[in-house]
Amino acid sequence: IEYIRSYYYNKVEYARFSSSLGKFVGFTQYGLKQADYWNSDTSQLAQLNAQKETYCHNNIGIDYQAA
């Protein structure tokens, strides 16, 4: 299971948080700068990694029951 949070501007993805990497990745010049800034905040990274546990792991049983 992977938790992904993507950021878009004008239908172009400029940055993404991936729980498998545990950090932000930038795709545009602006996204690279933002990813560096966001990755320097360890409390935000910890919060997003905790959201994987809170959101994904609690709902995994519901998805498997529906399938």
C-alpha cells in the first residue's frame, strides 16, 4: 500500500509525496524547489507518513471485502 499526495497547477503535476519514498519529489522547476522546502520540514513528513497508517490501513479491509 502506498499513500500518494499529488499537487497540480494548470493540470500539470508539479510535486508529489510518496509514502514508499517517504519524501516529496518535484517534477517541474517550481516543484523541485517546493519539494526541497517541504522535505526540510521533518514534522510534515512524519505527519504524511502517519496518514498512511490512519487512512490506508484502516480502509484496506473495506476494499478487499468489496472485491
